[in-house]
Amino acid sequence: MTQAQVPDTASPDPEPPVARLEGASRLRIFAVIGVVVLFAEIAALQYTMVASAARDIAPTFPGVGANISWMVIIFGLVGGATTPIFGKMSDLWGKRRMMLISGASFAVGTLICALTSSWALFLVGRALEAVAISAPTVAYGLFRDILPRRYIPASIGVIATGLGMSALVAPIVGGWMLEHFSWRSLFWFMLIFVAVVIPLLVLLVPETPLRTHQRLDLGGAVLLAVGVGLVLLYLSNGATWGWGRPTAWGWLAGGVALLLAFVAVEKRSAQPIMDLKLLFSPKVSMVLLAALLGSMVVGIQGYSIPYMLQTPNKAQLTQHAVAYVVAASNGQLTPAMAPLVHISFNGLMAYGLGATLLGYGLHSAVYSGGTGMLAGGGAGEWARRVGPRYPLILAMGTFTLSCLLYAFFSHSAWQYAVIAVVFGLGFGSFYAAAPNLIVEAVPARQQGISAGMLGVVNSLATSVGTAVLTAFLAANPAKFKISIPGVPASRTGGFITMPQIYADNGYRDGLLFAAGAGVVGLVVAVLMRHGRRPATGGEASG
């Protein structure tokens, strides 16, 4: 079936008039765009601020140990599972309404996290916060419905890259608060942020009258949500459980089985959550494939670069190793003898700068986030003029280049900054291109669920990228051994593993894997037939 033959299986009823802001002033339009984009940044804001604070949060919950990672895992699980459902409900009941519901859930969850000292309640709070992950995907459709069409492509590009709160403000403000206050201040900051933005959304942003006239397929929704959740659970915990263990594979197999059941049920449903012919058509499936590959790059770089920057540098690692040897020598080696100890490592360990979270923000996040923020709107406007396929090609090319630069170049502060700019250009272009390609591919009444499926692919791919990188790092732990003049090597022992520190090869292998995903994504973008015409804001498909 060709793209032109793909049927629009939305309700046959005529669409109601769309409440576009055609007669509104530029000030009103830009105010609406600004408020929606700030609201859509809620999830990214908390992730940037909270994920890096795990070491500060852990002592509050003694006995949790390595399970502290669940504060991040549960956010991805719940967010990935609820995004397509919220997307569908936005098609049925209103996009602004579903954004407000997600914001209210986020506020309640943030308040729980700020107050509780119970690990179980903290995870409940994190799960309630995770619903806000759906906000950007719902916002794509809201912009499509209410904005004049000439503003839609650039505005969609700005949604994911934001107005600087998550990319620029969060690393700096979050790092500053962690250095001067407790980790709870991060949640109070986010609660204040959402408490300000929600009323602005109510007062300034109109609701769309566009509705899909059908019931919500609860059975299909449950199959989709639980299936996605189980797959994400496996991807998030495979490194800890063991990728090949039958008990771990059970979660993956169960998730895949439920997703296959979802496809079978939807094929027979008179009112499916999404038209599967549309989902598997070339103009949608090729976009989802490109999104899968690009999000793998984002996942790998998003995990590796902050960790690399915050790893102690070679001199600091040497000091830590000497201190470890002195403490473990049972008095045979005194601090005064420490200068005699020679430390050798199993890798170059050239990437570490010993930066704090604030240092990471100043050395890298400011450059990648600032460039991405500008590139998102610019690539969206470029898509309006020449088509969203070209920004996607740019994104995949710069993704590949940034991975290769990180993998093979040395890692001084200025080099981190320069490469972050390259990545930021790709980041902004990617998150402008993919949703615009979806908007151009689907009818208006399928917009919410289609963007939700794009969100699912992004979540799965980010988890896959992180899992792949984790496997490479686990296979390349940093180790050191000592030698002391006049002391036989047999007495000083062999290599000693340094916990939570990894050799250069681990990061290099992960980044080369990401570069490979970027190359394949570039091929997909070049071959893609969809998106070669100027973006219309959904006019051609809606």
C-alpha cells in the first residue's frame, strides 16, 4: 500500500471548527506558545535536577542501597506507559484538559516527594510526577489545533527543546541548591514552578473544540500501557538482573506478548486506539524508525556525558587510590610513605574533569541546551520552508559527528563545550523534525495517539541506549595496581577495581555504538520519501 492509499479512518463525522488564534496579536500568540512550552518542560526539568541528585537523596532512605535507582526507573516506566494513553484521551476529551490533569498529578507527586521520609511513598510521588511526561506529546496536538499554521512547525520544534528551563536553568540552579540546601529544595522549586505555570495555562491558553467521537478502548489501553511498562522494566533493570537470566527474560517476553495481543485486539476493534494501517504505513513507520535510532543516541549521550564530566580526573583518582592503599595496608604503609607509591591504571582515564553537578552545567549542559533551544525553533522554521526531512538529516549527521568526537578526542573543558554545541544542534533539529513529520503524516483526530506512539518509541529507545552503554561500562571497570620501590610485586597484589569508575574503552564503545545508530538513522532520513515538502502545520493531513 502506498502512502497515498493509506485511509483516514477517523470518525466520518465532519470535524468541528478549530479555534485558531488567527485574529490574535503576536503578543497573545507568543504568550500562548511560551506558557505551553514552559508547561511541557516540567518532566525534563525534574529529570535534569533530580536524576543527578541520587547520591544526595540516598542517605535519607537507609537500607535502599542500589535500589535508589528506582527513583529514576519508575519515572520512565510510568511515563512511558501513560504517554500513549494520555495522547489518546487528549483526542477524545481535550488537549488542554489532559495537560492540566498531568500537571495536577505532577504537583501532588512533587509535594509527596518533598515531605516524605518513606521510600514507598517517595516512589508513589515519583510515579505521580511521571504522568507529566505526556505533556509534550499532547502539546504538539494542542499547537496544531489552536495556532495559525505558519507558527506551528517552529513552535513544535520549541516544545521539546524548551525555553531554557531544563537545559540551561536546571543544571545551574539545581547544582547551586544541592551545594547550599538539602535535596528537598529541588522538589520545592519544581512545585513552585508548576504552581505558577498551571494558572497561566488556564488563563491564557484556549482549549481545542476538536474531538474524536468514539469511546476509549480500555482493553487496548491496558494492553498497550502494561506491555510498554514491562519492556521498559526489563530494559531498565537488565544490567542488574542479568540480561540472559530466565527471570529477567520473563518480563520482556510478557511485555512483547501483551504488545502483540494489543495489535491483534486493535485489528478487530471497531474503534481502535489507533488505526494500525496508519501506524504501519511508510510515512509513519519510517519516522518512528528514525526516532528510535535518534533517541538511542540521546539516551547514550544523556547518560554518559554527565557521568564522564563528574568522574574524578587522573590526579584525583591517583589520590583516591593511594588513600585506599594506605587504609588497606594495616599500618604497613603510612601516609608519609604515600609519595613512594606508584599507581598505574588499566586505561587512560582521560575523560574525567572531577566536576560537580553545577560544573557539568557550566561545562556542557549550558552549551548543548542553549544550542538545542535555538536549533529547535530554527529547525522548525526551516521545516516550514523546505520540509522536516532536511532537519532530520542534519540531526542524524550531527549526532554521529558528536559521538565520534567524544569517542576519539581528548576531553578538556573547552572540548566538552565545543562538542556539546555540535550535539545541541542535532538535539534541537531532531526534536523539531520528528514531531513535525508526525503532524504532517496523520489526520488531526489521530494526532494525540500518534504523538503518544512517538513518545513510546522515544522512551524505549532511550532505555535501550542506556542499557547498551551500561553493558559496555560494566565490561570495562576502572582498575589500578600499585608498585613500591623495594617491595616485590607479589606483595603489592594485582589490579584493584574502582567502584562506579569506568575505563575509557567502556565509554568509547558505547559512543561508537551511538555513532552507528546515527549513521543508520542518517540513511533512513536520506531514503525517507515523507517530509520532502514544506511543513503545513498539519493542513495536508488534517
